[in-house]
Amino acid sequence: SSVKLCRLWTLWELRVLLAMSASAPQPVVPVAQVVAGLPSSRIVGTAAAASAASAGKAVVSKRVEKRRLSGDVAELIPRPLRQRKSLTALSKPASVLSSIPAIVINLERRPDRMDGCATRLTARCPELRFEHFAATDGRATEIGADEVAYSWHTARNVVYQKSRSMRKGWDDLDTYQERHLELSPGERGCSSSHIRAWRHCLEQAGADGNRPLLVLEDDAAPTAQFAATFERAWQSLPSDCGVLYLGYSQAADWRREVTPDLVEAEYVWTTVAYVIWPSAARLLLSSLPVNEPVDNWMAGFSAAGDVKAYCVRPKIVLQADAWNVNSDVGHSDEHYWGPCSDIKHSDEVYWGTEELRARDRQPATLAGSALLGNDSDSDSSSED
């Protein structure tokens, strides 16, 4: 037992010495000298222990060296590149346009207009998700008087026509007169199409019931600044907004400027492009029938303060053609000032009576009698 203890003690001493020599640089002492300094009673088995310890140290040294070398080699081996998203892409929020559902109102018998609109939208706002929305054909579809009236009175519209004339500095106030006009089949079909769009807005309102809908007509032509301006205006949009017009023809002065990109509107024309919220859609649907051209009727709610309407400024959606050109909607007030040879339609069924068409073929006799003759605020311009 004493021999065994002696061997164990010797091995322990040797390991301590080896550890000390490895942890701090110092002169290497041969094992023979270490053994020579030990008492004779502790030398028994020292040679064998020293040999074993030496072998152990060699194994340990080889393992350490192998790990070191393997680490060096690993650093030299090129690692395969992994496809990963950049931090910018991961942190970039989705655009507003990509989250708003959109519809394009289009007569099914006019796929050419839908194709043209789709091309323009894809080029200017590729993130926008839009779908075809079949328009109501006023000639082919029966539309009840409980939804759309058959005639309208121009009194309120005349007020805003005069307002625009004064704002523009035109000298034609005497030409605006109140009249009672029949709504054309195209106008009634247009109104019905938008009524159905408002119902669609409620159907897709989402879990919170507040998701808006972007409504576009098939002559919508976004400007090059559409996406950037829309995003800026959206960030400043007041929470009470019911309708946001992206394209319009301004009548009255703006009620107020929210930001350089956003203004509150009193009365604007056209329904070429607007965002509507379920609250506004619900109010409009509860107020049927539409008893004017639908853009005038909608503008009446903002003029009365029942619907908060805002406009992106400048307008970021134009009409592909001038008012009433290449249109399937005949306007009841296009003959308002008498003959106007500049107005042409793509679809003869909406040209009105033969008497009106014959009158239009005659040369204009009144200066500025054509509806857009003096109107620099036509929808072909992005100015206010």
C-alpha cells in the first residue's frame, strides 16, 4: 500500500510541475533531475510514472496542436454564402398602397379601356392591388328610381360653377343658369356603379369595420409622383376623413391646408379616383336616391359638412382624355350653353337625341360656349 501511495504522490507532483511549466514560461527541468532530488523512499516507480506522464503530456500537446491547426485551417476554408434578406428589407414597412384594396369600374363591353387603365396603373403604382369591377350599363340594366333619380336640378351646381369662375377670373357669370335636366342613361349607370362600389366597401371593411376602398374609373391615369405623394399625404390624413380625392376638378377655395400635400375640400367634381371609408359609404347609402350626377351629389355632402373630404394636392390621378372625350357616359349638362362641336363620344348610344346631335354639328355661335373652351382646370392638368 505504501508503494501505491508513493506512486500516486509522485504522479501528482509530476502533473503539478507539468501544469506549472505549461502555464508560465520557465526553464525546463529534466525529469531525471526531479527524480534525483526525491528521497529514495519516493523513487519507487518514478521512472514508470515519469514515462506515463511524459506520454500523457505528448498526447495532450498533440490534441492542443491539432485543435489549433484545425482552427487555422477552418479560417482559411471559404464559407458558402447564404441568401438572406438585408436588415433594410426586413425593417422596411409595407407601403400603404399595397394594403389598400382597389377596384376599377369598367363596362364589360369595353375591355380596351380596362386594358389601358391596367397598363397605366402597373407602370405608375406597381404595388397597388386592383381588380376589375363590372360597371352598371345604364342602357342595358334597369335602375330603380329609389337608387338613382331620372332628373336633377342644377341650382347648387350653378353656385359652385360661379365660384370656380370667380376664382379663375373668368368673365362668364351670366352664362350659368339654373335648369331642370334629365339624367342620361350613362349618368344613371355611373351612379349605380358607384353605389355598388360603396356597398363593396362595406363588405370588405375588415374585422374592425374601418378598412377603406380605393375606387378608380377606367380612365384613371396616375401621375409619375403618384406613389410618393400619396404616401406623404396619407401620413398626415386626419382621422375624420370620409373621402380622399386623388383626382378632381376644384370648384370652391380649399377649406384649409393640412399639409402642402393635403387640403380639406368644400366642393370638387369628378369621381375618377377616390378613397372612401365605410363610415362615409354607409352615410351615402342611407341617403339614396342619387338625384344629381354622382360627383355633384357626393360633393354636396362635403359642402354641407356631413362628410369630411380631403384632396391630395396636386392631384395625382388625371383623366386619360379630356372631359367627355372617349367616354361612355353622356353628360346631361354638356349642352348647357348650347351647341358645342368639341365634344365627341366613343359610343353613339350615349350621344343623346338626334335633335341635340344635329345641333352639335352646327358651328358654335357663342364665344366660350364649348364646355371646356376656357377651362384650364380640366382633368388633363395636375394644377388646382
